[in-house]
Amino acid sequence: MRPPCGVALSLAVLLFAQSGQAQPAERKAVSLPADLPPGVSKVLWKLSVPANLAPTPERVLLGEKLFNDQRLSVDNTVSCATCHDARFGFTDAKPVSEGVKGQKVTRNSPTLLNALFSASQFWDGRASTLEDQAKLPILNPREMGMPDEAAVVAKVKAIPEYVRDFQKVFGREVNFDDLATAIAAFERTLYSGNARFDRFITGDAKALTAAERRGWALFNGKARCNACHAGNVVSPLFSDQKFHNIGIAAHKQDFVKLAREALKVVRTGDEQQIDELALETRFSELGRFLVTKQENDVGAFKTPTLRNIAITGPYMHDGSLATLWDVMDHYNKGGVPNPYLDGGMQRLGLTEGEIDDVVAFLNTLTDEQFAKYATREQARQRGLKNKRPERDTAVAMGKKGNLGDLAPNPDLSVKNPADIGVYGTETLVKPASTSRP
């Protein structure tokens, strides 16, 4: 995929404004991987990978070994791969993750696929780089449980193969920063963008079924998914990378009271303390507020990527929604009202057939390398379709409550979003009609 120069420039400005890094002209060139899939922009990859942190084969090999090594945990039972298992799209397929001694944290394990493109890491953005993200789970008492950086270094130094590896790769003895650099190098190879949707958007009209094309039209129209999950050259991850309160945490917290309590205990700028509050305490539900201490961030969590969404459930920051139908039901009723609910949340008025079509489309965003697992997972979710704890049809259809008017539905005979091609241009091969028979 080759984005227009103007779009590429806009993307560069956007990403560097978010990351606070130097302007593109000051960066050294980084060699592109030979296997970038069609859904990953070459421009985005270059902007996302600093030259001094490029994933060289030696760093990647060491990083993969560390990523899968349970000896990095205090009792030799948990590795990074425990919560980010390649079989499950680098998640753990659990509502919330479990660490040493079976301890549960309060957050769902997000996928590491395409994490290298994220402007921040974790559900609340408390880490700004993959290197910082790699360090925190090792030190968290409920995850890998190591007491401090010195203990990690001492343990790794006692393993002869790592003494040799670190000297070979970095030219010096083991240290915690290099350990994180190696793990992050491996994580920078975990890109994904070879889904049926990618074939469709680059001109293969037959890549999607009629129901999936209807879902794509709804995604960009009545369902309003593209407000936060737009898929285009600026946002190929289907995420705006911003933080929103959509009402998930409002099921179980008095936000106003909780935020006041949190301000008394949160120390500004202490990343490790924020990590422990986020994963171990009831303050977890405050989300981005723990990082910024800004009232408008109470209960706000990062918009997750929709890439590989078919295999990365359960969904939301707390894993509380079991299926994509649950996710759609939550949005269809406008979320759960609370004092900090995002202004973009409103009822959608989707019919059951329209919800089915959107779910069908979402399943097309999963990389074909996970096709077998995706088929099994879709069947499992379909088996739960009649168990819908989030469904409130009366609210969704405006028969009760007051969550605003429906978004305008575009006239598909004039402009059908399903006919839009390579991230904003018309398709060369116009897809078949998305109208129902």
C-alpha cells in the first residue's frame, strides 16, 4: 500500500506530535522488513521504528527467548508469553490476566499485534514506549513478581547463555534496559495486516460477502464505529489511539468518590505505582485518570485496535464482554450513563439484522494466519448469541431513556461507504450491491 505523499506527510506530523520525537527529517533511515503485509503502511512502519531501536535479527532472537522465558518471573512460572500467547493472537483469551501464584490482575490482556504502532502502551497509556511496556509486568507483584530491577539482572546474569547472548548482541554485560530493548525488538516484529478486508479494500470485490459489505457500510454510517475506529491510511489499526469513557466501568464504581480518593494516593510521575494501582486495586476503573489526574479522563480507556478482533476476546479493559454481539449491544444502547461518559456515546438504533452484519464485517479484520482459530472462536461466540446481558432494545430504539437522536444514515444509492477503496479512494473494481435481497 503506497499512501499519497500528502497523506504520508500528515501522518508524519500526527505521529511525531503524539510521540514528542524529532521531526522526520532528523531521523535516520530504517530498512523496511521484506514481509510487510498489505494492511501495514510502509510510511507508518518507518515512523514507528527509531533507527537505534530497529529490530535486528540478533536482538529479535534474544528478545523472543526472553519473551518466552518463565525464569524472568519470581517463581519461574510466568513469562511474557503467558499473557500474550501467539495461539490467541498474543492475548491469553481470559477476561483478566493471571500471574505468579495464580494471582489475577484487574485488566484484560491486550494484543501485542501491531503494538509497535501505538502512540502509548497499556489500556491507560501509562507507558510511552515498548521498552517501558516490557519492564513493568516483570516488576508487578501480581504479574511476574520480581522485586526490583537489580533482582532481575542478578537472576539473568546467573544464566550462562544470557551472559553470552547479551555480550554478543549489545557488547556489554546484562542490564535491565538492554533486556527491555531486546524484548521490544521482538515485539516490533509482531505486525499484522493480511486480512480478507485488506484484499477487499485493495480491489478484490469478492473478498467480502454481501453481509460483510453491508456491515462495512454500517460501520461507516449508522453504527458510527468509524468515529473512534476509522480504518484509513492515517489509522490502519482501526483505532484513534485516544482515551474514552464508554461506560464499561460505570457498572461497578462511583466515579466521583473514587477519583477524589485516588488523588490522595497517586504520586505524580511514579510509573511503577500507577502500574500497581491499575492492576491491583479498585482504582483500576479510573483508567486514564491515574496517569493524567485530569477529571475528564475518569473512566477513560484507550480505543483498542479492531485488527484481529475475532480472536482477541473477551473484550473491553476488564474483559467483561464475552462476544462481539455483547460489544454491539453495549454501543447500541449508548453505553452506561455516568458523569464522565464520552460525548460521542449515544444510542444507535441498530436492528438485530444490522448488528449481525456489523459483527460479520468485524470478523473480516482478522489476519488469515489465524483463520482456523478465528473460525472456532466465531462459532463459540455464535453459540452465546442468545445470551445477551448488555442488550436493551427499548433504549437502543429510543422507546425509553434519553440518549440523543440517531446519527444520520447516509443514502447508499448516492455514496456507499462499502464502495470506498484503498483507505479513501474509489475501488477500481466496484463491489457488488450491499442492499439486502
